[in-house]
Amino acid sequence: MILDGFNLTNIGGMNITTLSRKGITKALVEDCLARNAETDGSKPKVLFDVNGQGLSLYHTNASFRSAMQQADMIHADGGFLVTLSKFFKGPAIEERSATTDLIHDIAAECVAKGLSFYLLGGEEELNRDCAIILQKMYPSLRIVGRRNGYFTAAEEADVVADINRANPDFLWVGMGKPREQTISIRWKTMVNARWIVTCGGCYNFITGGYTRAPLWMQNANLEFVYRAATNPRTHLWRYLVTSPHALWIALTVRDKNNSRNDFSK
């Protein structure tokens, strides 16, 4: 279910918010503050991203598709979605909201508003270093807990209990698609947090393990090429398979009934 009142556009059968990074940040932070004031014990809302890999998975993986359909908001992490939205009938997406940028936008606002983070996912060293670096970048940011993403099904209850003790405003889940989406939905009725936000390999960018593409490549929707070239073992095959499939879906599937795209404004 998407939050009421948000402008949406449908690409590839997915309802994606048209809000800018600033708009998404403002909406989430204000929602946190409102629900903290109410202290009604409401369960978290969920923010998922969509990029080429996500759009491809949406049409090939039933459990991933089910999870995405239960999100409260989906934002455009893939720049090509922003570009295509300008040619489709309906509202255009204001700008790309890469999660690697969005986490900094939200961190800055959390400092200003006294809201908190919990970092879940990644290997132990990566998770620890990400928390240390974020704390140095935002000294007043309340990082109330962290946990690596390597745990068994039998250990899930302990992980959830640790999150609940921390009671964060933002629970960041960096486990990669489709695991982070399916586990976020499964835990939605179990954890104490205001928002669960999936963030993929975001921790790697914060720690410097991955680097961003030059700005001209980002603006030309070619960051995936840079990532494939700089980290072929992890990304090359994924992009070779999912990018053409995602583009085809975006161009041919417009709504949940799988009707063809309408390019007229």
C-alpha cells in the first residue's frame, strides 16, 4: 500500500513515487515525528527502491513481487526510470533518488530532528566501519544499534529482539535483492521502528569499498556500466542479464494489468 496523497507514476507495473530526494526525506521524517508524538505503537512503514535489477526481479520472482506490492513507498533508484517517466502519460519522477544519496539526506535530517538509525546487513567489518564513518560524518546522529546480515533463521528472533530494544526511527536493511525486501515485509509486524528502508550495497559506498560513477555517467544513466566495469565479479553478469530485460519491461508494461505503455502526455 502506497502512502495516501503521494504522486505516483506506473512503470513496468510498479507504482513509483514521483517525489524528489528532498520530498521523500521530508515525508519520511515528518511521518516519524508525527508517530513518535502519538506513541500509538504503530508498526513500521516500508520504503523500497527500484532499479533495473528490481524491475526485472519483479517480473521473474514471485516472492519479491509480493514484497514490493506491500511497500508503503517505492522510489526510483534507477535513473533510466526517471528519464522514461518524462515520456509517459502521467506525472514524471522529479529526480533519481539513489539510496546512496538518500541515506545522507535522511541522516542530516535525523540530526536536525533527533531521530535515530539502526544499521542491519553486510559483513561484520563492513557494518561496523559504516557505523563508525557515519558517526564521524554526522557526530550528532543517533545510531542506536547495528547488526551484520549473516544470521540463520533460528537467530532471527534474537536479531528482532535487538532491534526492538533499540527502537530506531529508521531501520536500514542492506542485504541485497530479493532478501532485504522479503525479510522487511516478514518483519514488518515484528519490529519496533518507524520506517524500514532497504539499501542494498549502500554500506559499501559509505566505507569506500565501492565508488560512485563520474557525475556525467550518473546524469547519462550509465552508472550501471561503471559499476559493472569496476566490480565485474559482483555486478557484470547481473547487469548483462537484468538491464535489457528491465528496459524492455519499462517500455512495454505500464500498469498492473500489463497493458502497454502509453507514450502520449
